[in-house]
Amino acid sequence: MYQLLRSELLKLKRSRYLWLLALGPALPVIISMTIFFDSAELIASTPVESLVRQNQIVMNVVVGQVVMALLTGFVVTREHRDQTINMLYTYPFRRSDVYVGKLLLILLFCISFFLLSFLSVLVNVLIYYGDMVTLAFVRKHFIIYLLMALMHYSLVPLVYTICLFGKRMGTSLLIGGALLIVTGLFITEQQQAIYPWTVPLATTIFLVGNDPHLPVHIESAWPGVVSLATVFTIPLLFNFVFLEKMDVHSGS
Amino acid sequence: MTIARGEIYGFLGRNGAGKTTTLRLILGLLHPTAGQVELFGEPVTPAKRPPFERIGSIIEFPGFYPNLTAAENLDLHRRLMGLSRRDAIEETLDKVGLLHARNRQVKTLSLGMKQRLGIGRALLHHPELLILDEPTNGLDPVGIKEVRQLILDLAQRSKITVLISSHILTEIELLATKVGFIHRGRLLEEVAYDDLLRKNRSYVELRVSDDKRASLLLEQRMDLQDYLIPEQGVLRLYERLTEASAVNRLLIEHGVDVQELRVVRETLEDYFVRLTGGDLDVPIVAE
């Protein structure tokens, strides 16, 4: 398994997707810093929690979903695009081992991505609110960002399944776009607690503390946890079975 | 399909005949709906996968990670095959004549270089069986010659078993020690290349009044050894084809009537067409 994970990491060498890892977390913070730059009034009127919450909303609603869908799509579909799938399944590993290797890579990427986001926002907060940042604050948000990573990761097996059938990068782009539209336009307040793509946002806000000014608030995190666990487990198991039985045809 | 150790098995068939599908079945990329694949004397089942450490393969096109260099792609293969020796990469690149391109990203390599790198990768872990699916596809004549020579050198030096599929007759003619003909998903015939050559050789065919006397005369007076009597009254001479008139004179002078004499040149293409019942809806390529 170690060799599989190492090989998956090596495959990303010189890949433009590594820029996502750097730019994804940094961009919201850079925008936020630009707005705050030289505006003492704005800094004074914006509570530190609010600044962090803004970043969490952006990461949950836009950046996290899109980047994870893109990365998952890339990891799955590139093997078909570059026709390396024929070689990949003729190594002395089970196909499910290869699958686990890819899932571990995405997990590693996902955690790094959200922790980098946390570090970026921490730097931002330290610049503008240095004296207000306590160890408890850092610990609390560190855990929240880690949970955000895990919540977004729980959606990966489903995207993986779709990409296994789609076999094209366009599929994952389509998924990312569709999720954004559905999340933004069609999800009602009642559905936020269980719709898998709003659960990370709703749960994050719930964990930080519900804000009456925000249209997202849930009373309990449990329905979301059950929803994400379901959406994680079923495709995960399906993929294990499907990959072992899948025929690799010409041009696939 | 039966392939003995050390053979270069040419798997010949038209486009769409089922060559790649067969190779995919052997490699476990496809699951058979009926029948069984046996490799190294062991059956391959969904529970018991092929011994991939003992096989090197290129199916259709050697796929690489374009953002990695030639050496990095081989290193990836080395790790996944569980080889500890790092110097195997340099050795392999040298073997396929790509040492100078070791640090070039694969996306910058030519098609011929990629094919050679693919063969190198298939050989990196010293397999006992090398499966090459149309390894000269898309190559220019020089590239085809290079790859062919490479396969021959490797087969002779490393004594590995090679299964090579192609729809190009000359490619098989120049490489194979045994040929399997596939047509519309069915393996029609397997034949040792020497036997095939015998079947396909040019010959002088004589229809004579007395084949026994004729053969005796040819043996004694012209020292002819390589001939065949396929049917009564018919002689096929496989040597000294340019001396057909001398043969004719000799037989007539000794009272053997020659009713017909002709030079017949059967090609592998003729043989293949004859084998497939003259079905030429999709032409096979004789280059």
C-alpha cells in the first residue's frame, strides 16, 4: 500500500493540480486581506470570528467542493486519458488496492488543502487581530478545518463512482458545476441538514455557533453525519465491487 | 492458443479480429464469458489473478504519465513491480537506446521513442513472458525496423517468450517462430513458422506421368532433396527453382512425360486469405 501511495504522489509531480493545493486555500484569504488592507474601520467593525467564518463559508460552498471534485476527477480519469489504465491493472496488486491508494492520496490532499486554508486564515487573523488570537481559538478552528476536510472527503467516493463511468475530466467539471448550482439555488433550509453538499457548511456553522444573520442553521449535526456516512459508505463499497469486476476495454 | 517457453508467437489477424481482446483476456483486463485462460500452467480466475511479476506487456499503446520523465515513469513501474534495484532503470533505458532522453518528460518524446520506452518498461522487471499488442502501430518505417530489431535482440539475448499481435504480415514474418491466425474471434490455426514457410514457399510444380521415377531421377541426376509429392503424379520442388527448364529436359530425356510445369509463389497473405476463406472485407496489410 505504501508503494501505491508513493506512486500516486509521484504521478502528481509537475502537475498543475498541485497549484490547486496552493491557490485554493490562499485565494479567499488574499481577497479578504485586500479588502482589509489599510482599512482600520473595517477591521474594528468585523469580529475575528466573522472573518474566519467567511473563509469557512467560501471554502465549504465553493473552493472545497470544486477542488475536491476536480482532483478526484483528475486522479480517476487521467488513467483513462493517458491510457495508463492498462498498465495500472497489470501490476501485482488487486484493483481494490489501487483504489485504496488513490483514496489515500485524495485524503492526504484533502487534509493538506483544508489545513493550508486554516494556516492561511490564521496568518490573516494574526496580521489584523494578533492580540485577540488565543490558543483556544487556534485549537477550536484547527479542529473545525480538520472536520471540514473529513466532511468534504466523505463525498469523494461518490464523485469517484461517477468518474469511473464518465471516464472524462469533463465529467468531474460538470459535477463540480452542477453541485454548486444545486447547492446555491435549490436547497431549502430544511434540506441543509441532510443534503450531502450543504452538510459541511451547515455543520461548520453549527460547530462555530449559529449566526442569525446567516440563512444556514441547523439544530443538530447528527442528521448531517448520518447523511455523509451513508453517501461515503455506499459508493465506497460499490466501487470496491465494481472495480474488481470491471472490464477494461479498448479506448477505455 | 498454446505458447511454448522461448517462442516468439505471432498473433495474426485483421483489424477487429479479436487480437487485442484475447490479449486483454490473458492479462485479466477483461473477464471471459466462457472458457479459461491458463498462464504458466496455472488457470487465471477472478480469484487467482495472472502472475503479473512474470509478465511484461504493452496493450494497444504504451500509456505513460506525460508530466513525468522517461526515468520517472520507469521508476514508478519499478516500485509497483517491487524491484529494489534502481540501476535497472538506467540499464533498461540503455537497452532501448533512450539513455539520452532519461530526463525528458514523456510528453516531449516522439511516438517511436514512446514505443521503445514502452518495451523497456515491459522488460524492466525481467519478465518471462512479453505480450506486445501491435508494437509498431503508428511508427514510421525506420521506427518499425528499430522496434523489430529490438524485439529480436531481446528475444535472442534474454530468451524470453514473446507474444506479439499484429495485422501486418511482414512484421510477423520477420519475427515469429510460431504463428496463430485469428479471424472473427476464432483461432483458426497455430503453426510453427518453419512449417508455415514450407507451406508458403515458392516451388516448381510438375504434373508428370510417373512421379516415382521422376523423383528418383531428380535425386540422382540433380541432387534434389527438398521436394514433396502432394498427390499422385504431382511433384513440388522447393529448391533450384531457377532450373525448371533443366528439370523439364532431364525428365523428358528419360521418358517421363511432363504434362504441366509452373512456378508457384504462395505468400503468407495468400495463406491467410485461403485460411479465412477468402473473406477480404477488411484487408490485411502486407507491407
